[in-house]
Amino acid sequence: MHIIITDAWLAKSRAMHLSGIKLVGVGLLASVLLMLGAITTYHWVFLEGVRQGWPGFAPVARLVHQNEADSQNAYLRANLDAMARRLGEMQARMVQIDSLGERVAGLAGLNPAQFKTPQGSGGALVGGRDLTMQELVAAMDQIDQTSGSRVDWLTVVESRLFDQKIQRTMVPTEQPVENTAVGSRFGFRIDPITGRSALHTGLDFPAEPGTPILAAAGGVVVVQEFHAAYGNMVEIDHGNDLITRYAHSSKVLVKKGDIVKRGQKIAEVGTTGRSTGPHLHFEVLVAGVPQDPGRFLAAGENLASAKQSGADARKP
């Protein structure tokens, strides 16, 4: 850029050449000076005029501050409205959680009425006016308290459902010998050795020697010994005074203190002890009193029937 300066009095001219770098530098310098001038004017003229009460400055100051306050209020209002909408979504979600919690509580055997929220939700958003900050904070505090109580309650429900699951796994409903019909049932019968009427305290499952004997439920082995009448015998404690007994086995695969799972192989069918042939003698004792194992195995009757049907289909 070429700049020519002419002095009319002296009839002289002077030419200046500005390159790109110089032109940018001059522009930056002019911008800085302009900013400094505006700041100086604001602080030393406008603010001083407002403080001193010069005519015309006070209305301008009020207008500026009013615009700033209006902008801040609009910003806060927009944020409050967004938070209020979010709060409404949270309250609707809490209603869904309450409904789900009532159904799950019923499945767990608990009183669903205890899960209901004692006071209605969503009340903070009802009405034709905007929420205040105090109302919004109060509603959020209520949501926080309600959600905390719901977490505690759902933890109780989870614990109850887990207990029920454990109890189901600890109830002897699994067939101790697969694909084998019962030979002698629970109750009075003619004793095969003495020929006299006697109480048969379990179920007999005739099977070939070496046939796997399975745990009817999970538990802890409390007895593993040779008994004069029962031969090689295993007893499993399932809790709640519930014990299963497996007798006459040819081989025992567990020992006292072992933890076994439902369906786990614990022994093999044999004819040890007081026995006339290879079979499993299976007993269920509650508080030491023999019970009919058929009542416990009935819970798995459908599965046993399916397995038995498959076994019958394979027979010649």
C-alpha cells in the first residue's frame, strides 16, 4: 500500500510504503488503541458520570443494568424450566418404579401395599405458573427421599427372592436315580427279609450296580459311613431340619463336610447292608421324622415324566 502525504504550505509531498506485515501491525495497533479508548471512556466518563450524577447518565445506567438483569433472569428461567421438565420425567419414572415394585413385591410374598408411595408424585408441576427455585429444590428433595426408600425396599425384595431361590434349590425335588421307576414306596409293606409287616421309611429305586446316585437337592454332607442296615450310607443336610438319606450304595464319592449341588453324583447304586438286591433306598427326614419322599419329588414330576417317557420309548 502506498500513502502519499502532501504539505500544502510547503508544497512538498512524502510517499509511504506499507507492506502486508506493516499493514497488519498498524491494524492491530489501531484495534488496541480503540479498545483502550473505549475502556477509558467507560471507566473515566460513563462511570464517573453515574457516580457524580451528571445529567443524562443515570437513565442510561438503569437501562443497562435492567437489560443485564433481564438477561440473567431469562437465563435462569430457561434453566429452571429445563430442570422442571427433567423433574417431571423423574417423577413419571418413579411411578413406573412403584408399579414394578408392587408386582415384584407380590412375587416375593411381601405386602405390595407397603411399597406404595405415601404421598402423590408429580404435584410440583401442576398449575398454570412457573416453578420457583424453592419449589424445585423441595420437589427434588422429595424425589431423593422417595428414591432412597425405594432402593431400600427393592433390596429387601431382592433378598427375599434370593432366599426363595436358595430354598427351592435346598428342597429335595430332583430324582436321585434317573430313568428309574420306584420299586417299593413309602409306608407299611411286607418286609422282604422277615416276611412281616413293617414300615418302609423311604423309596426304593432298583437299578444296576454302579448306576449314579444324584443329590436330590443342594446341601452339606453330614454323614458318610457304613451302617449295618443301610450299608454304605450318605446323609445330606439341606437346612431347616431337612435331611435326605441315600443307602445301600456300592461306592461313595463324597465325604462328611462336603458341599454338594442339586443333581451332583454322590454315590453309585449297590446292595450293601440289609438288602436283597442292587437298589437305592432314598429317605427324607424332617426334624428326624421320616416323610414320604414322593411328596417332595412331585414338585419335579413333569421333568421326571418327560425323562420316563423317553426311557419307555427306548425300551424294546
